[in-house]
Amino acid sequence: MKFRVTMKDPDVLHDAIQEAVAECAAALTGIDEDERPAVAEKRCEKVAELCGTWFGYDEYLTVEIDTDAKTCVVIPDSEIE
């Protein structure tokens, strides 16, 4: 049996991106401290754009569960009807 589940959380993606980028930005070398926020902001934009592949409106994520194959697959946002 296959079925789809759509989950919605308006803040979780944004918060996760911010946290991950902050960790990466803190580890950057060769830049001045006043440059770090600008780099982090741009990186957040790029990561959010990539995540748009799977997240609709930055908050909806749909997965398809196949109980026969025992799998769970993220459905790209472009395939959601």
C-alpha cells in the first residue's frame, strides 16, 4: 500500500536553515567578522531556494510511504497536485 502525508510547519525549515548556516558561517576562515552576517544571509537564501524543491511555500513537505517496500520518499513540490 502507498499513501502520501503532507506535513506543515511554518517555522521549522527557516529555523533549521538559520541554525545550519550559522554553524557553517562561524567556521569560515579568511573573512572579517563584519562580513560574516552578509555571507550567512546569502547562504540562507541559496539553501532556502534549494529546499523549495521539496518544500511548498517553505512550510509544506509531502512524503510517500510504501508499506510493501518499507520506504518513505520525499515528493518534490513540483509533483504535488
